[in-house]
Amino acid sequence: MLNLESLNSQLTWLILSFGCLFFIVWRFVIPNITSTLDERSSKIRTDIEKAASLRSEAEKALADYKKQIASAKSEATNIIATARNDAKEIASSQLATLEAELNKKSDTARKSIEQAKAKALEEVQDEIVEMAMLATEKILLETVDKKMASKITNDAIKNLN
């Protein structure tokens, strides 16, 4: 039960004990807890700053990587375009050379054909002249009648073949 006589002294000791406990907690425990929380907060803040810095560096590295890829793609495209142009130029050059060569051979063949044709015509004309001379000689040596003229002409035609 509750004893009222000792209530005053109990309250005094309770207040005194609570005050001492409060002073000890406020003076020693709270500063330790506060410093520990401050250290943790500082460490977390530092870790967040490091993470932000690393993220920033990673983003810069990614941007550089993307620039390098874009540059490489652009360079590859330029190389391919240059190679295509060079191939077209080489093909055009080779085609022009081939056409010139073919034209030269064609001209040479035409000239050879014309020379052969001229030579054949000259030989035919020589044969005709010779036959005409033979026919004239025979005509002058003999009196020619219709039968004889026909025979001389047929003989001349046979000699041509």
C-alpha cells in the first residue's frame, strides 16, 4: 500500500535520481549518439557524393564512347564511300582503256579488210585486163564470127572462175 509518510522522501529521491539520469544521458550519452549519427550522416553524404561523382564520370565515359562510336561509324562510311568512288574510277578507267584498245583493233581490222579488198580488186582488174588482152589478141589474129565470139566470151568467163 501507499505510505504517505515516505512519499515526500520517495518523490525527492525519484526527482533527484531522474535528474541525475537525465544529466548523465544529456551530458554523455546524447553527445555520443549525436556524434555517431553525425559520423554516419557524414559518411552517407560522402558516399552519395562519391556515387554522384562516379555516376558523372560514367556518364562522361558513356558520352565519349558514343562520340567515338559515331566518329568510327562516320569514318567507316567515308572509307566505304571513298572505296566505292575509287572502284568506280578504276572501273571507268579500265573500261575507257578497253574501249580504246577495242577501237584500235577494230580500226586495224578495218584497214586490213580494206587493204585485202583493194588487193583483190586490183587482182581482178589485172585478170580482166589480161583476159581482155588475150581476147583482143585472138580477135586480131582470127576473123571472128558469132560462134567464135561466144566461145571466146565463155572461155574468158571460165578462166575467171
